[in-house]
Amino acid sequence: MGSELEAIARGTSGRTAAGLGPMSNTDSSRRRRFAIALSFPGERREYVEQVANALLPAFGGEQGKSRIFYDAWHEGLIIGFTSNRKLQSIYLTESDLIVPFFCQDYRKKKWCEGSWGHTFRFRQAR
């Protein structure tokens, strides 16, 4: 797993080193709130947190948390009675890239499977 995280960090950091600037500042006529949104079942939180932390250098370090949607970093956005609706909005309209961590645990979660199916169909139709 360590080499996977290093590859992610190298790959994203390489864009900055190549003179293209940090990924969070890429040219886009419609810049969304998050560059990346991570979708995962709670059983995989430890691994996904490592991935999220490995992405931070490509987004300028700690301030990059504002461009990566990892739920633990943005609890204030999703807390409340409408948390499912808030998450759908983040995945559907507020993120450039959705990174689902598919596994057996993901398939077992009613919310994960339903949310991903809805998100995929919506984005595909655009």
C-alpha cells in the first residue's frame, strides 16, 4: 500500500514540477468547489485517509484540504438531517473528480451503492 500512495503523490506532484502549477489552480471555465471527492464505506476509512493525506502535497499542503472532499475534513458541510442530500450535491455538482473506493463493503452499504449509481447516471448524461 505504501508504494501505491507514493505513486499517487509522485503522479500528482509531477504536474507541479512540470511547471503546470498545482492541480487546484488548473484552468477551468467552471471551477467547482472540490477538485477531488472521495467516496468510500466507513470500513475503509483508515486506507482512504492515507490516500487523502498523500494527495495534500499536490494541492499545496494543509490548505489543500479545501479542494479535497474527504468527509472527516468537511464534517460541518454534511452534518444534519439532510446529510445524504448534501453528499449527493457534493458528488454531483461540486466536485471535478469523484474517486470511489469500490470493495465488498461498498456494495453492502445501501447509501454507497445507491449514491454511486445515481451520481454515475447523472454525470454520464451531462
